Amino acid sequence: MEKKPKSVDRRVLKTKRAIRNAFAKLMVEKDINDITIMELADTADINRKTFYNYYSGVYQVVEDIERDILTSYEELLGGIEFKQYMNTPYSLFERFSLLINMDPEFFGYLLSMNGNVNLITRIMRLLKDKTCEVMVAQLDLDAYKADIMLDFVLSGMLSVYQHWFNSDQPISAEEVSQIISTMSFSGINGIINNS
């Protein structure tokens, strides 16, 4: 008899999301070393016992966040043929919008962490390494050149999304992705010529 994969209880997902969002919200205000379990539980509107049902401490929340983002990103990267996207790059950048739109509150807090750049830097490093791995394999690129190219594109993209989250968001995440796509593949002339 074949075992069915265990589905995750929606209450568990809801509680873990509340903890993640509370953590990201607190990271906007203070350093990770200054966040207490009590404060995290209060912000997530749960008790400490509930927190300890899922995590042993604050750093385990960070590990869970990094793992979840990387898993979601790997799923979004799955099936991408980079050669196909070289002519229509927006589809590629649209996947970043999908990642953000999965949990806009969390990513809003995450990208508002001006003082806590270590977490964002680690997450961007994970995403860059995964993207580089796939691109090098598919496009026969030199790994060092791909690394430089992705540093340029991802740091610019991060800066743009941070600016967008910290503004009144006059355009959609999809429109932001379109601009980033055009800038990455066509440069400034691409934006001017499409205006």
C-alpha cells in the first residue's frame, strides 16, 4: 500500500506565517540579537509555548525563512529554459514578482530592513547561487562572468524592490518587474525607447 504524502495543517502554516511576519516586522525596528522570544510571540499574537512548538529560538526562525524562500525560488526556477527567456526576459523577472506576491506582507517587512542587511544579503546570496548554477549549466557561461552579471542584476533588483516597498507603490510589482527586465536586458535605452 502506497503512503500518501502528509499534508501540512493549515493552522500550522498560519501560525508559522504569523511568526515569520512578526520576526520580519521586528527586524525592521531592531537587530536580530535584541529580539526576544516573548517579544516575537507577542507580535505574532501567540504564546511562548506555541512558539516553542515550532522553533527552538530566533535563529531557527531565520533558518526556516531562508529554507522556505530558497524552496519557493527553486520551484519557480524549475522548468526555466534560460535560452528561451533571452528574447523575452520579462517572463523570467515575472517569477520574482510571483515570489513576492506569495507573501507581500512578509517581503514588505523583509525589504524594509535597512539596518539588518545581513539576512537580506544571505537570502540574496542563496538566490544568486541557485540562479548561477542553473544559468551556467544551461547557457554554457563562464561561472565567474555569470557571478558578476548576477551581482549587478540582483543588487539592482533588490534596490528597486526596496524602493518600491518603502514608497506608496504607485505601480504594481509586475510593472516593477517589467522595468527591471527591460533595464537588465536593454539598459537605459530600452526604458527611454519604450516610454
